[in-house]
Amino acid sequence: MGNLGDELKKLIPKGFAERKAAVIKRLKEHPETKRIKEAFPDRVDNLTHPTNYGSLSRHLASFDNCRGCKDLVGCQNDHKGHCSVVEENPDDDKGLIYRLQKCPLLLSHEKQQKVMGKIKSHFIPDHIVNATFESIDLDSHRSAAIIKAMDLCENFEVGKSKKGLYLYGQMGVGKSLISGAIAQELASQGVDVAMVYVPDFMSEAKDAIGSKTETVLSKLEALQNVTVLILDDIGAEYLTTWTRDEILGPILQRRMERLVTIYTSNLTIKELRQHLINVKDAAKTMDQRQHEKKAERILERIEPFAEVLHVGGRNRRRDNSHNTGGKL
């Protein structure tokens, strides 16, 4: 009978040493391992020591999962919505520690939930909320608007991007779909986005005046401060002097030159101006010249800060009621 060492060696699976060597090589050559070495040159002597394989391997697995992640639903990490970060160990001047923190997608989601929790009128159909640029048909009538929307997402920088879009056109041509795709793409980048159906919001804001649990102020603050605000179907709302001057005006006043706002509308800018002038109670509140000044003031908060783009084509909403296949 051989010695115990020889007997134990027989229990080791064939090729084990080669597989172990390959795993160690992958750990050492991983881009994140190289980044850590560059970021913490004085603390990486034992980075790939066998005693650290477990913690480093878990960190790299989390890193790889996060690198390809597009949404919280598809998160592959054990702790959903959390990523692994590496830091200096305060108790060891030569060591590192790995800890979990909320990822940008989760932070964005929580911020959105906080915003939308104050707004019940954000009712947007699922096919719009879930729209992506891949799901939208790039036809010649709306390609310019889609490309501009994609450019906005590709070049978006929190705190730096200021200019949004004003997408106008006939009903059913896909304005809301494009804005929904913008929301999806920016959210996947960790940007907080609120998409609000304007007619519902105006009604809700008006109803909130007499509410004991909700205030108009909380609703205004939610939309004034979200990083990207999408106002869907502006111009279709029942507009009064109060909703124009005390709701829409303050929202846009706070956002201009600071945060990105995107609009969809059936109205051209010129037609929107008339809509803002001809509020339902116009004759009862002030003279025509005052209404014109109020309208111009709001347009000054829209036009300089949003690129105006026409979205054309057929009424796809009507077409899709007969045919559910294909792109929208």
C-alpha cells in the first residue's frame, strides 16, 4: 500500500491541475484585475494569492454580470441591483476589501419610484413604456427624429446635458414610442426619468388642491427635479389659466437651463402657442394681451431648450389594431 499522499493524489480528478492553472490565469489577466492593480499599486501584492481567490473571483463575477446588464429584471448578481466595489481596507494598510453597493440602475429605479409615487397620472401604455429603439421601425418619415433621439441618449451626461426634444406630428405616428425608447435607454444608463401623460397630470394636479393627503407642491417638486422629464401629449390637456400659470409654468421655469425635458404633441409650436393663449377660462380671467404674454413666457421655456422635430408617417396605432405583428 502506498503512503497517504499517493492515495490522496489518486482522488484528484484528471486534469484538475490544468483547470486550476487556467482559472488562476483568467483571474490574473482579467481587465478588472489589471484595473485594480493600477488603482491600488501599493495594496496588490497579495491580490492573486490563493487566500484571496474567493473574494476576487466573486468580485470579478459581479463585475462581468454588471458589464452586460441592461435592466434590473435581468440582473444576474446574487443580490439584485447591487454591484461589487473594491476599496482600501482601513484595518490593513496593505489590503483591499470588496463590498456591495446599489448599482446605478437600482438607484435610478428608486428615484423614479419616489418621483412617480407622487404622481398617479403617469398612466402610459405598456407597449410605450417597454419600447426600445430596436423595436421601432426606422422609416423615412420619422428617421430624423429617431436618430436625434438616439443621439441624445448616446451623448447624455447627467449635469451637463440641457437640451431636449419637441416631437410633434399627427396621432399614431410613433411620437410616444420614440420618447418611451428614450426613457428605456436612459434608465438603462442609470438616469432617472419620469414620463407623464399631460392631460391626466393636469387633471390630477387640479384635484389635488382639495386633497388632504396630497399637495400640488409635492407634485410640482417631483417633476421639477427629475433628471429627464417626458411630457407626453402636451397640448391635448384641458388648460385653464391656473393650470397654465401655476402648474405648467413653474415646472418648466425650474427645469430650463438645468434639466432635460422632452415633449410629444399633436401641435406645432405655433399651434401650441394658440393653445396656451386660448385657455378655457380666458375671457373670465384677464385680457387677450395678458394671455399672449403668459403664453410667450412658457414658449421661452420650451423652444430654446428643445430641438423641434416633426414625426411623420401613417397612423400606426390604427394599422396595428388590425395587425399585431412586426415593428411599431
